[in-house]
Amino acid sequence: MIQLDLPLALPAAPARARRAPSQRRPEALARLARYLAARLGARRKTRALTVVFNARLRTAVGRADFAACAIELNGRLLDRHPEELVPTLVHELCHLVAGARAAHGARWREAVVALGLRPETCHRLDVADLTVRRRAWTWSCVGCGETYRRSHRRASRYL
């Protein structure tokens, strides 16, 4: 009789690595946002909605652009805290649905609660090393020689 040595359990399939939020397709996020807007009854308001990753955002996780009907997301900050992707998308979507003058008022809060989240207005994420230090220029007075640090490059020296 031949005995085969078989493992008691099959080897586990390799775990699929989750994609970072900034690597997700903005079109898919826009579809999700439009679906959520339809649940709020604002399908017409968000028909042209787009989602973009804005590299210029420094400390904000997201931003609603009313003129372009767009949601801008901070990819660097969301890569660190991927659990904040959907709450941020909902937060900014509710701004678009509530309107530009609603801010974090009653209409905005009602929309957030209707989508099943708590109406939080600020995040408490660590942004210390994400802020980009701006370049500074030094102006010097031609009369006395004193130097001044400036954030704009309007002139090379102080007159």
C-alpha cells in the first residue's frame, strides 16, 4: 500500500494588496459619488460631477469645487489614512448637494446623516510632515544693508 503525504489544509492564496486611494480611478469614485447623490435625491445636481486628486492640497483631506461640480481629494493624506476615503467623499458630496451657502449648516448635516455618517467638520489626522515649506527670498536694503526674509520674489533687493 502506498501512502501519500498530503497537507491537511490547502495553501492559502496570496492576499491581494489593497490599492492606495490615490491609485484608484477617479471615474469609479465619481460613479460612487453620483450613486450616493441619487440616494439623496440630487441626481440632477451632480450629473456632471467629477472627482480629482489635487496635489496642491496640503492639510485638507478634500475640497468641494462648486463652480466645476468637482470633488478634489488629497491623495498623499488619503494614502496614509485610507479609511478616510469614503467619509471624505461623502462629506464633500454633501457640500455640493447642500449648496455653496450651506457650509456646515443644517442642510449639510441632514445630508450627511441621511447617508449614514456623523456630521464631522474637521479631521484630526497628522499632517505635520505633509506640509510643503515654501521658498523664501532675501531682500537687502541698499542703504543700510539690513536683510529681510520675503515669501514673494517681486524684487531682488529692498529699495
